[in-house]
Amino acid sequence: MAHTKKWEARTGGANQQKKTGFKQPTPGWVHVESGMSGCEKELMCFGVNLYDYKWESTGQKVRVKDPLHGEIHEFPVTAVTINGRRRLFAFGEYCMCIFGLYAYQY
């Protein structure tokens, strides 16, 4: 539950992402991890725990493909600054309590 509240505070909640009718995912985004919301204590990406950094909304959205079911979803794009370098990731729910994490391939 704590994770869900952290995520909602940082991204504006589940209402910002939704299933869409788009047929293709946005190029350049790579699936990093999927799992159950509230179970993870770390959210590892770019070699760091994303929970240790301030998340900044970019106001953009990206289309990503659920690796298990193949459905296309739209997730908000978030930025973090790691060692002076801005990194982009997309994090959201495929369905209730099941999340996906994607990183922009630099």
C-alpha cells in the first residue's frame, strides 16, 4: 500500500494511464520489470533504486506493450537525475495492482 501511495503522489495516480487502441508501442522504450504493486521495496532501473530519487513528471505519455498479454497501454513518462544525467522511464499499471516499468533506450 505504501508503494501505491508513493506512486500516486509522484504520477497523479492510475487515472493518468489507460489501455488504448494504439496498435504499436512507442519506439525506443524497453521493458525493465513487471510485478505486483505494493510488493516491491526497490524499483531498480539504470543501476539504481528509483525510489531513492526525486521523480519529475514530463507531461508526456508513451505507449508500451504488456510483455505477458501483448496489449498496448499508455503510461506517463517520468524523469530522474542520476549523477547529473537526466533519465526517462515510464511506470504504470497494466491492470489493478500489476505494474510495468519501461526505460528509454539511450
